[in-house]
Amino acid sequence: MRFFSDNAASVHPRVLAALQDANGQDTAYDGDALSAQLSGAFSALFGTDVEAMWVATGTAANALALSAICRPHQAVICHSEAHIEQDEAGAPGFYTGGAKLMLVDGEGAKISPETVDQRCAAIRDDVHQVQPAAVSLTNASEYGLVYSPDEVKSISDLCKKRNLRLHMDGARFANAVASLDCHPADISWKAGVDILSFGFVKNGGMGAEALVFFDKELAKETHYRRKRAGHLQSKGRFLAAQILALLDNDLWLDNARSANQGAQIIAVAAGNRLIHPVQANEIFIRLTAHEANILRQAGFDFYDWGVGQARLVTSWNQSVDDITPLAEAIAAL
């Protein structure tokens, strides 16, 4: 009955089992046997040589990634509704030592090469103005829209033209891959992404996210930044255990497919109430205050999202039987 957020979903049983299996004694910090497997596991997943490290939160993953590609006197271009702008309490500026976020707009919280290029063109090349160093895009976006491989590559091509690095906030990267039914490489390194924040907490994890460096040089100083930021956990094997359990046999992808399929059930029921196409596991619908109250009186929990709008999020652990009552209630309004 709870459709607030996939952050609130339960932990997958295989993750809990992996945590129990890891509950022995091993080297502290990231020197343990499980942490040592991360880069190899992600290299196999993406089909290229990468370096990967765990962090505890998505905010830390994004902010550490940006600190690797943006210096204190520079800027990161992102959407005005991006998570790094709206929901991370200034963490990117804190971790980068003061770098600025330069905001652009776009339908469905997606950016385009045209908007990025226009933003860059408006900046004078002199010491009196902050110069952009990177672009950050969110896949799936804050409104659940997915960037295709061609869309990511078009932004990457502009980044190369402008000498900018490209970061992808992949809090729902799994949902994007499941929606596109593509190889994870197709919307990451093959499309020109330098660093990926790979989300796991929303998708069956308990408290672990991954930073995946497709340019391994960028990882070197990030190890020091992670420690300085207070994110080098002493029992890091428990974070690595979660990630490896979700990567095993593509559990991460199965979970995302389940959440996406649940969202489609609600999307069909919502019909012309939909504000945005449903491409991942977030659904934005038009609801009057009275209609929202009817749903809440029936026991359904969700966020209001502006006047006359609501956001619903499906999770990996919600079955068809869990989701159908909400779909029927929306259809009956």
C-alpha cells in the first residue's frame, strides 16, 4: 500500500544472506576479499576494464563523482530539477570545494545537447565567469524518463566538443536498462559516460551504492576523497557483499524489471491522468485534493507533487497483487 519511494522497499533476501555470509573476520576498510572483487565484477558486467568502489549513499556517490571531474572554481551543468540540485543539500558544492551547479531546463527533467551548448555559449572565456567542466545527467530522470543510447551519445559528443566530462546519476540506472532492454554498456561507456553512480539501495540493497569509473585515472584521487569525506567504512565488506549479491545472475536487472512492470499496471489504469510517459518505475498523475484523499482513505500512501499532482513509485518487491488494488482505485475515481 506504500508507493512513496523505492527507497522504502525491503531488502532482497539474497542480499540479507550475503550479509550473513560476510559476517566473519577479514581485512578492514576496502582491503577485504569482497571489496577486491568489485572492479572485476563491474568490468565483466560492462564488458570493459573499469574501477569500482562502494559508498553508502547516492548523495555521496554523486558528489564524489563530481569532485573527480570538477575543480572548486569550475561548474557542473545539470537539469534544474536534478537530484544534485534539488535534493542533496549542497553536497556537490561541499565535496567539490565550492564548484557551482549551472542549471538548464528540459521536458521531463531531461537535458539535451542543445541546452548544454546554449548554456556554454553564454559564458565568456575569461576569469570573471565560472567555466563549466562537466555535465551530469540522470538516467532515469527525476520524472522517470529514460535517455536512449543515442541521446546519451549526443550529449557526450557535445561534451567532447566543449571539453567537458560526463557523469551519469544512475540512482535508477537499473530501471533505465530494464526499460530500454539494452546492454548496460550501451547507455554508459559506449555512449561516452566517464563516471556512473550505480544505484542499488532503491533496487533491493540495504545501504550500498557503487561508483563505476570508465576512465580509471579518475578513481585514483577519489579513494582519498572518499576517506576524507567520511565514507571509507571500516567494515566495507558488508557494502561489497550487497552489491555483489545484486550483480550475481543479474538480480539487479530482474528487480528493476519487476518494478517497471508494476508501474505499467498503474500507468494503464491512470490513462489520461498521466503527466509524463511511464518508462521506468515512477508514475506522475493528475489528482485533485479530493481524489488524493479518497486514495489515502483507502490506505494508499504517495507523495503530492505540486498542486493537483501526485508521484507514485513502484518497488522491486511489490507483486501484481500488491499493485492491482491501487490501479483499480485510480481507475474508479
